[in-house]
Amino acid sequence: MKVNYIVLSLSVVLIFLLQQCTQRTITLSPLLGNWTLKAELEGPARAAAVSFTIGNMAYLGTGLDVSNNALNDFWKYDPSRNTWTQIASLPGKGRTEAVAFAVDSKGYVGTGVDAQSNFFRDFYEYNPTANTWMRVADFGGSARRLAVAFTLYDAGFVGLGFDGSEKADLWRFNPSTNSWTQRKDFGDGTRVSAATFVINNLAYVGAGSSLNKTHNDLWVYDSDQDSWAQRRSIPDEVSNSSYSVGFAVNGIGYLITGTIGAGLNQVLAYRPEIDSWVQKGSFEGAARIKAVGFAVGSKGYISTGSTGTTRFDDLWAFDPGF
């Protein structure tokens, strides 16, 4: 009988340990995805730029060059031809750490900071057919840097960031009325340099930093309900990240690169239907922060960014392999 008790005790311990491993270990997917180096940006290498997509084209601009000049130039990338073409420059002041989004057939760029640390709240609309910019209503919140932006349905959203203090507010831009409306604050207080991606008209926002602490959480915003709900956090064994790149491809969200340190080049995939994370290898470009990410068709892309004093102008395409 004593032997039976020992076996039973060992079984209980083994089950407990297996449960803990299941709860804490991130899966390494056998389908790691494939990275391909594409044509480098023809403009200056830079960090903290912005990007948006319209149709099958991606647009990238602004940022800070290696001489710490705040830029206002813009470039169009055509994935089918693997070419960059310069387009009309942003009419506002050169800036870095701004935000951008696209609604229908127009792109929008605003907020940010210049090289002298002046914050902005102005916003501009880009018409790709006419290759022209037009100023629209200033951002409804305070002038700021390192905010997040995303598109849901026929509206753009901008929030969080830093205006001298860390922010938690969220604002909705309606292009048809050229107006901003405040929405519900972020679900976990203030946040700076968070990452975001959109799947099925739900916005996922996470990582970033606040109060000198980096985060590994993930929250989903439902604009129909104007509500935030927490989702499964990035597993503990993966480094918390600030300045990550986010994009979505084929209903899967991706967080890539981020704060210099362990796991800088990690590629994490989030499946919303089962609320789970999968690690898909590593980004094959140089380690970096403050890159831009976007998706066109079935591929995601990462471009620009910095590490130390180095600025990048390379472009990498990611084929998920799911």
C-alpha cells in the first residue's frame, strides 16, 4: 500500500508539472515562415517613420535620419514590381514618431515630434489619384508622439502615446465629417510605443511601455461596443517588448522586433479564434527598433528602423507559411 501511495503522489506531481508547462510554454511552429530581402527604400535611411496601405500599394514616409533630421518625404512601394517611387512630400513640418492610417482610398498622417522636441497634432489626408495632400481637422487629443493608429470600418483611430505625460485616451476620426470623437480609454491605463494589428474589424493593441516598465499584454478593441477586453498575454519566456512592429496577414496577427535585448528579432503569431500565441522563428534582418510594418496581400513587410546610431533603409517581406 505504501508503494501505491508513492506512485499516486508522483503521478499528481507529474500532472501538476505538465499543467504548468502547458500554461507557460509558447509553441514553436514547424511552419516558421520565410523572409525575403526586397528593394531598399530609395530615400534616406530612417527610424520611427510611418506607413499605410491603399489597395495593393504601401506608402512610407517621415522619420528621423542618421543626422537626426526630421523628414517629411514620402515613398510608394509596389510589391508586384518590387519598386519604390517618390510621391508628394507631407506638407506639414518634418516629423518622427507620428502615426498613419488609411480609410477607403485615402491615407492619413499626423501627430509626432520634430528634432527640437516640438509635439504636433496636425493631420493630413493623402489622395493617391491626384498625388496631393490636404490638411484635415487637427487630432482631437493633445499633441503627442509614439501613439498608435488603426482603421476599423470607415474610420481611423488614434490614441495612447506621450505628450509630456503618458496617455490612455483613444479618438475616432470620421473622414466624411472631418471630425474627431473621443472613445473609451485603453483598457490597461497609459501606454507608449505600443504595437497594433487589425483582424476582422477588431483592433489588437499590446506590448509597449508605461511607468518605465515594458509590457507583454494584449487587448482587443471593439468599436461597435466601444469596449476593451484583455486577451492572452505574450508568454513569460518571451521578452516584453516596446517599439514592436505589428501587422496582420490571413487573419493572423504578428508582433516582430522591438526593444533591444533578448528576443529582439522574435516573430510571434497570434490566432484570435483560439486566443493563443505561436513563435515563428526570427526576423532575418538586422536587429532594430522603431521600424515600420505593413501587410499587402498575403505577405507582411518590415522596413527602416534603427539600432544605436545606425539607420536602416532595407525592406523585408514575410511569407507566413500558415
